[in-house]
Amino acid sequence: MNKNLSGNSITRKKALKHIAAGTAAVVAAPFAIPSFASAKTSARDHHITLAMVGGAHIHAPDFANRMARAENVTTKYIWDPSRDTAERRREVTGGQIAENVSQIANDPEVDGVVICSQTNLHTELVPELARAGKHLFIEKPVGLNGSEAAAIAEIVNETGVIFQTGYFMRSQAVNLKIKQLIADGALGDITRIRLSNVHSGAIGGWFDGEWRWMADVEQAGVGAFGDLGSHVFDLLLWFMEGDKPEACTGHIGTVLNRYPGCDEYGEGMVRFESGAVAVVAGGWVDHANPNQVEISGTKGHLRVTNGRLYLRIPQMDADASQAWDDLPESLKHPIELFFDAVAGTENVPLITADEAAKVNNLVTQIYNAHEQSIWVEL
């Protein structure tokens, strides 16, 4: 029998116990960058000192590179439960390996931290760091389930530290344009949405080695559906801001069983108060993903195919015969927006901890709905 990283065998039922635990409702707070952040960094001429706390996530090497390249960032510490992992990240970022997290929390020179640990460590790491006033970039998912993410959001809101997470799709020009079209009413009343975020990771064995923990639901909180689906669930809730999701269901499955106890694909369905319905795909067993977005409304239709936006909106003389290229400028990567916010830049479009917790909770409830073969009221 295959084993997880701690050496214990996992069944599907056991692996989903964390997912089934998350039922907390999360109330969104208004977006704001805490005022003390600007005061704290202004005396340093917008130069900031960060630490990487946990370097095990598959995105940690990229984040380490971005920390190293940023002209206004100094990385003072790297910490990970694995000394080897910490050393690999330190080779890129510079700085020193911290003996423990308290060393980072107690150092007044450290402005913020980038948390890229296994998800099951987040609830241990966040309280000490947040209460020490360290601003937080937490790679998604924020918690093992919705209730953990809500508890983390509560600590963030209580302490007033800056928060950001890695939902990078909000920064893409095509999605900024879609958000604008929906907000402006160009599509009319939205009736249906289809979103897809998939790759061939399980087919290609991406999680066979260093990233194996990400296919262990005990440590990651989710399998393939939650891992990739959470990005487009974030887009969905962002696109439909102001229209509350009221119920969800889904089907989540395994076909290769390459990582026992870990799902490999799924589809979730969400019904909104307006009557709009969304279907969201996430998985690691797709060879291609040409059609990422499709949205229909009473005044028009849009789709994103191979990254290009196509509109059929009569009032805009848009007939979908060619891609729509009048797009806004893309935003920076979320971690670079975090750097700017910590350095004191105002009005940075961050993702709030409450928003991240809502995504976490929605994913949790779709797993619950699948397990029980029901619609879950939100």
C-alpha cells in the first residue's frame, strides 16, 4: 500500500475528514490596507525586510526568485521544518536559516513573511506571526478547510496586518476586462458561467517527488479539484461580487489513483441568489484546457479560448468573429503586489483574508456535497 509522507496509509474517507470539518460562514470586511503599515515602512524609504516561512509549496521556488529580484526587498530569514528545503530557498533569496519561527516573529526588523509551508502548518504559524505584527502572504489554500481559513481571517482582521494570497488570475488583463464588463452591466443579467482550470499533473507525475505532500490531503487539505479549482472559484466570487452564492453541489473523482486518497478531477456547481448558475472544473488529468471561461447574460456572451477574449455583445458591436484586444494593463503578480503594500503603497488591489476564506469554504462545501450526494445550502 502507498504511504503518505508521515508513513501512515490514508483512505479517501480519512483524507476528507479535514474537508468535512469546514462549515463556518465568513463575513467580508471592506478592503483596506492597515494604516500602520505605511507608517512602519515609510522611515525605511520603502525598503522592506521579509522572511520566507516554509518553502515546501510548488510555487515556493518562483516566490523565492521574485523576492531575490525585487530591488526593495531584503530576505533576512528562511525557515522550514526541513533544513534541506530551507537551504535550497536560501541559496536563491540570501539571508540566514532561522532556528525557529519565534526568531522571525521576535525580530523587529522583519516587516512581513511569505508562508509557503504545507497547508496543515498554517494554523500553527499564523497566530504567532500576525500577533507579532508581521504582514502575511499565505499561499493558497489558506486553511485545510473553510473553518480553518475563517479562523485565520479572524486573526488577520484582529491584528490589522496586511494579507495577500496567491490567486494570480485576478491580475490577468483578460479577467480584469471580464470583471469590468460584468460590473458595468454589459452582459446584462448573468444566467450561467463556466470556468475551467486544469492540467496534466497526475498524468505526468508532477507530485511524485518533492511536491508529494500536495497530493496528500492530510497535509494539503484538498486534492486536484480544490488545488486548481480554488483559483477559478476565486474568479467566480470576484466576478459575481454582490450576488451571494446560496447553494452548491459537485462531483469529484479519481481515474488513475496515482496518489491514493487524493482526488484527481472534479466539477462543482454553484447557484447564486440572482438565479445565475456556475459550473467550475478543476483537475490534474487534462491534456489541454482551451476554453477557460464562458459567461452568458441577457445582453451578451463572452468566452476565453486559449487565453483570448471573444465577445458577442450587440450593443458593443462585438460579434465574436475575432478576439477582443482592448484590454486593461495586467496587474503585478500577487506576491509583488504584497511587496508594494508592505512598502507603503496605497490602494493596492489585494485579496482580503475574508475573500480567501470564502473561497476555502465554498470548496469545502462542494467536497461535502459530493460526499453526501446533496446540494449544500451556503
